[in-house]
Amino acid sequence: MPTRLPRLRGSARRLRRLVLRRRRLLAALCALLAVWAGLRATAAPAPPSVAVTVAAHDLGAGTRLRPGDLTTVRLAPGTAPDGRVRDPTGHTLAGPLRRGQPVTDTALLGPALLRDRPDLVALPVRLPDTAMADLLRRGDSVDLVAADPQGGPATTVAREALVLALPPPPADAAADGLPGRLVLLGVRPVDVGPVSSASVTRFLTVAWSG
């Protein structure tokens, strides 16, 4: 026991000298640990957000959406639009979208176009005058007027029809032999028959009704 005591005392003295030599380094490490722990404790959590699919670049009406047309951004819950579509790939745009605009159900061809107008039904109508059809914009309210090619009186076959979408003509439009341009309109159910008949037998034109 007497022989082991000096050894223990020597080890203790060496340990003490080592600690004294390294005390500045140890103090700095302790200070860094304290700062890191404080920052971790006071750091604010990330604010809540929701993923929103938006247009990656400007898109025209009638565009069939592909993955490269879309991107995802994160918005605060209160600023995200209603009716957002998580994955609209493969759907067709009812109207143009600017880069960064969210893709919602009302931006796509589908039942949502008439969600706020249950009194209307969607009816595709081919207007023979392409230049006139190019003047239409989504949301326009128009009267459909049927003119008699034989010189008879013109008649109004639908009032306050709502322009829902203006699909672009297909690339081979000249090859299909069909004149004019197709327009998707919201009309009253009672107007479907007269409009459909007039589009085949008479010359359809539009008059802006407000």
C-alpha cells in the first residue's frame, strides 16, 4: 500500500498539470457548447406551409399539361387558393396561365367550370368565323345569333351564353376539313337544342351581351 500511494499521487499531479495546460481550450469548448445549446433552444420552428402546384412558364388555353409545365411552391396556409389540384398532369387548361399562377380546378376543362353556375350546361359550339372567335375571351357573356344563309331573318338562339374555354385549333385543323373554331360555352339547358341545330343549318355569330 505505501508503494502504490506515491504512484497515485504522481498520476494525479500529471493529470492536474494537463488540465491546467488545456484549460483555455476546455473553456472555449464549453463556451461554444453553451452558445450552440442556446441557439437550439431559441430557434423559431419553421412556419407551416402547404405545397401548391403552379405553372412553370406561361401556358396557353387548351394546353395539355405535361410534367415540364408544372412546378411546386410552398405557401402559407392562408394564402393558398381553394380548389388547388395536386397533380394536374394530363389535364387540359380552360384558359391561359401565367408563370407562377396556381393550377386550380376551375383552370382546367371539367365540371368545376360550372360550379358557380348550376343553371348552365357546357356545350361545344363551332363558330364559322375564326376571326370573330379569336375576339372572345374566357368569361365573356354573349348572345348567339343564327343567320340564314339564304337571306332570311336572323334569330337569337341563346342569350347570355358564358364563354368557358377557347381550345386552340389542332395542328392539322386544315386537314380535317372543318371550318371555323370550336368554343366551349355555358348555355341554359333549353338552349342546347336550338343552338345545336343552328350550328349545323345556319351561320352562327355572337353579340356581346355584357
